[in-house]
Amino acid sequence: MNDIMSGNDFIGYQPTRIYWAPDNKTVYFRWRHNNEMVAPYYETNVSTKVASKIENKDLPCKVSDGFVSDATNENIYFKKGGSLYKWGAKQSKLILQKSTQFNIVKVLSENKIILNENNDLFVYQPDNGSYLQLVDFIDGPKKVKSKDQSNLQNQQDKLFEIVRKNKAKNKAREEFRDEVKSPSIPKVYLNNKTLGWVKITPDLKHIIFRVDEYPKNESTHIENHITANGYTKSTNARPKVGAKNPKHELFIMNLETEQIVLINSETLPNVFDKPKFLNDTLKAEKSRELVYTNAWISDEYNNCLVEIKAYDNKTRWLATVDFNSGDLKVENQQQDDAWIGGPGISSWNRASGNVGWLNDSKTFFYQDEKSGYSHLYTYNTQTNQTIQLTEGNYEIHEANLSKDGSKFYISANKIHPGNREFYHLDIKTKKWTSILISDGNYEITVSPDEKNLAVRYSFKNKPWELYLGKNSSDSKLTQLTNSQSKTFKNYNWRTPEVITFQTEDNQTVYARIYRPKAEVKNGAAVQFVHGAGYLQNAHNWWSGYYREYMFNNMLCDLGYTVIDIDYRASKGYGRDFRTSIYQHMGGSDLEDQLLGRKYLIEKENIDSEKIGIYGGSYGGFISIMALLTKPNDFKCGAAVRSVTDWAHYNHEYTSNILNTPELDSAAYERSSPIYFAEGLKNKLLILHGMVDDNVQFQDVVRLNQRFIELGKTNFQMALYPIEPHGFKEMSSWVDEYKRILNLFNEELLGL
């Protein structure tokens, strides 16, 4: 147990943060390989394929992730902190150092670099060192000089010639200064609001920017009881669901005339529609609350595309903006009566989807779930033609445009839902080229010249390692890292079979099954429930729940059969699967656990009186819901960091699925375990970190009080005073899972 719960200290730390240098030969990555406290940087070469550690003194001049080049690829720049470097194969050159952080926006062909420093835009010319500000965002309102004079001032003007003469001189001096002064920097007054983002056209004549006004929502508080000075410490945390949304405005500005135009979003189709769940056919008096997530400006023609989402997350618009008039033209509209989401689309209101311009600067690409799965589309803004590039019962998890604009580099699960295969997709012919398609997950980083691949790959029982290969159909990978510890490799970790079963509405549910050897099989079973809701765990690669994967192996060694189900709302299975829990968490997702229980009894010869359930976060919620609403089906359950009342969870996640408590209270009551506390019959173990700022400690405290008032005694709580949502200390992990193991041994086996 100590080995398993020490996590990567036992497994071996895997390589992370992988990126290429501009020379197309060098790959950098971080790798905590020799018990270092902090993961150092390593580099490798496509020729030698040997990983070597970079000394700390050499790090400042090594290229960082996200270098930017001009159209010729001859001038290449990267930044580290407040320093700007020009790439050199042997030695990079420091060309600009600022006291504040900045980002590289674009490198123009004239060797001009557009920088964003504190949200102000600058053009920097390395050749002569000039640093010209293009726009100045000012926090407060514009100060206006009063032209009105007091009665005493008017009296002085009438009585004294010297007063009139001095005023005339001062006016003449001001007019002279105005005539000879250098051009002013265009100013934008934010009126004590916040600048969300700003984008500039390639000709440097226009900007588009978002201004945000954040409401004062009531914060929750986390109480820390284990402190250095012995006093408790209270820290502010997120608001609860139902919090007020920020307000956003979108503007365009002509930098030559300094004219600013507010974009009118009330012209968007259906912007006054009320959500379907309200059963109200009348239009709203006010526009729905909107957020402008991002803008993309084409390299030519200054075409600007904006993604707009309703804060109820049921409508998404992709619209072009006219920089002269400020008019919006909707090019694509997506609607979901549950909530907008899926790969390349994002369920988070303020997160943008996978959108961009093709090289013709007239056609943009985007992802849409209208076929039932997230697929890739293009839209031509001149011909108004939509083309669906991909189709089928699989999802596009990542799609990146090649530099020449002829194809996409795609991560998809075409062969099996539990894979992430890598393909090329030709845009004109829609022809697929398979590059890496074996079972598992390929995380791909393409070299700048797009000839080579740096690949992080893992399989069910093999953690992530770094490989190199060609970006072609005949690619053969060469392994660069070997991260696994000797003790980890000494154990024969299982490759659980991925099975399926059908739901009553004919959905296919996937699950991992861990089978013990016949000689130790004890007729008992455990159902593990993954967290996050929208996450995939019955897949063919190394699980993010690696401690639970190893714990499930241990349970198997002890004779337990273990099933790990991708219940409905899990990732990777399309729109209907994703949204089937709308207005009812603990509905179809819990039904899938009952189907898994049925499978164990009928197919794996498990005793119906010897089945337990456990999980963390959303998995903990399902485990509690199972014990309270299906009290005869599970002999016991363990719930880790569990939601017990969705009205106390965060706004961004919960409001998508259950709307808000004010508008849809019934959805919250049918979805929250605390309303079913009277149903507790069998043993429930609740484990929770007391400084959890995600699913907060108050959640289980309230359920505990509810149990007390109902006279329930068949539950226990284990509390971890220093732990957040994801535990940090091995001692906490060990204590937690020893208790879970003891629960199963006692309740399922009578040990």
C-alpha cells in the first residue's frame, strides 16, 4: 500500500512539457529522473536520440516553448519572463529586457515584433531598438477639464487687463504645443472595468477588444486548522452555483482615427430566447447574458471571427465583424437544449473552441456536435458554403492545421473509443492517412518543419514515455526515456479487458474489467467510479487515476473482481452520451453502475450480496448516491472528496448540467444525495480533505448533520486536516486507502 500510494515516487516520473527547437533537430522536455526535488530540463537530438540533462546555467539561452517567426522563418524569437531572445542555433541572443511580463503577439515580415505588455500593444524593431506603443489602455475614466468659470474668475477678467493678457499667452502656448508635439498614443479608457483580451489586425490599423465587469459575488471560505503559528487561517474560495455572471462588452477601434465602436450583440439570432427548460414561449425582455470568448484575425483581408457564447451555454455563435461598421454577421450557430460542449468546443463558458482561419483567409474551421459527435467543419465566408470534413461515430479530440494549409493533424478515436490515434486529413480530398494507430494514446508534438514527431505514448499498463519518429505513414517510433522504477517493473501490472454492455435506450457503455486468478477469486466485486463526470477511464492508455489503477490490481490479487465503468456523461462517446445527465445527475450515470452490477452477477459469477462501490469527486458523489437511493444493491461504499449537494458546488460546471437552483430547483433536489439521506442502510465510509477548495468540506459536514438528525449510525467519516481536493501527502493517501480496503474486507468478506 505504501508503494502504490507514493504515486510517481514509486512508478517513476514521466517526461512532460515537450517542445521542439526551431532547428527541427532538438527536442526539449522536463524529466524528474534521478530523485531531484524539481524536474530538470533535458534535450535530445533526432540524430543521436540520446537524452542529456541541461545544466541550469545554460537554461536562459535555450529556446522556450512558443517561439514565433516571421513569414520567411529567418527571424525567430522567444521569450522567458521579461526577456526577449532571438534564436541562434549555437547561442541565442538577448535583444530586449523588460521589468514586466510580456507576450509575443506576432512577428511581421518587416522584422517588426508586436508585443503585448500589461495588455498594452507595442511594436518593437530589433534592428534599431525602437519600442513604439500602439494603444494605451487606461483603467479609469477620461478626465474632462471644466470650461465653466466661477463668478470671481469672471469678475477678474472684466476688471484687470493683466489677467486677460496672461490667459491669452497661455492659450497661445497650448496651441503651439499641440501643433509641434509628436502623435499621441491612442487611448482607451476602461472606466474601472477590466480588459479581457485585445487583438490587432496585421496592418496595425484596427484592434478588437473585450471589456469585463466582474460582479461582487459572495465568497466561500476554507478553514485551515494546521498552521505554523497555531492559529486557524481562513481563506476565500469560489462562490457557489447561482453566482452572478460577469458582464462583457466588445469594441473595435480604428487606431488612425481613434474612433471606438461598441459591437451590438442584440442583433444575434435567438439572443432573446429563453431556455427550453423554462417552458416559456415568450421572448425575454433583455438579451441573454453573453461572453465573447476569443477573436481570430486572418493574415490577409483583416477578416475577423469572434466566438460568442450564451452564459446559459445553450447557444454558440461564430460571427465575423466588420471593422468599419462594427456589424456582426453570424456564420455558424450551434444550439443544444442541454449544454454546448464536446472536444474542440468546450463546456466552459469563457473557454474558446478549436477555431481558426485556413490559409486563404476567407475560410475558417471549427468543430460542431450537430451529427451527434464532435467533428471538423469549414465555412467559406464569401460563398457561405459549409463543408463537413469528418464524419462517423467517433470524435475529433484535436485538430491542428499544417503550415501549408493543405491538411490537419488529427487526434481521434476512430478505431476504438478508448484510443487517441494520430492521422493526417487532406482538406480537399478528405483523405485520411494513418500515422500512429495502435491501441493507446499518442500525444503529438510536430517539429517546426513538420517532418518529425515528438511523441508521448502510453498503454494501459505502461506509463508515459517519450519517443521520436517521422511524420509519415511509415513512422517507426524510437523510445528516448525509460522512466519506470525497478520495483514498479517487477510487478506484472494487468491490462484490463475493455468490455461493453447496452443500456435500455440502446447506448453502448464501455468498462474495464479486472479479473483475479481462479485460485484466489473470492466471489466479491468492487465497482470503481472515476471522477470529473466528463472524463474517460475505460481506455487503452495509462490512467490519470494511476493510484486507483494500482489499488484495483491489489484488490484483484486479493481475489476481488473490479469493474471501472465509463458511465454516461463520460468523455469520448458523443453528444447524447455526454448530455444524458442533463437535469439529473445520479440518474442515467447511476443506472450504468447498476448495469455493471448486473454484468458482474451474470457474467462474472459474483455474489449479489458481495458488491461494493468506491470513487472520488464525481465518483464519490455516485458512490453516496448509490448507497442512499439503491440501498439493497451495494453492500458498502467509500466516497472520497464527494459532492453531497450540488447547490453548494461551483457555478461554471454545475449550471451547465442542472441550470441554477433559482430556476431549476427540482433538478438540484433529484440530483443531490443530501435529499436521500434517509435511504442509508448499508455501511458508508466518507473521506474528505478539510482544506478542499473544490468540493468543500462543508459538503460532507452538512450530510453528516443530516444523518445525525435522521438517527443514522451506519456511516463513518475520515477527515484529513491538511489536504485539498487532490491529496498531497503519502501518509494521507495510505490512511485513506487502508480504510477503504478494510471496509471491503469487513463488509464483503467478513474479515
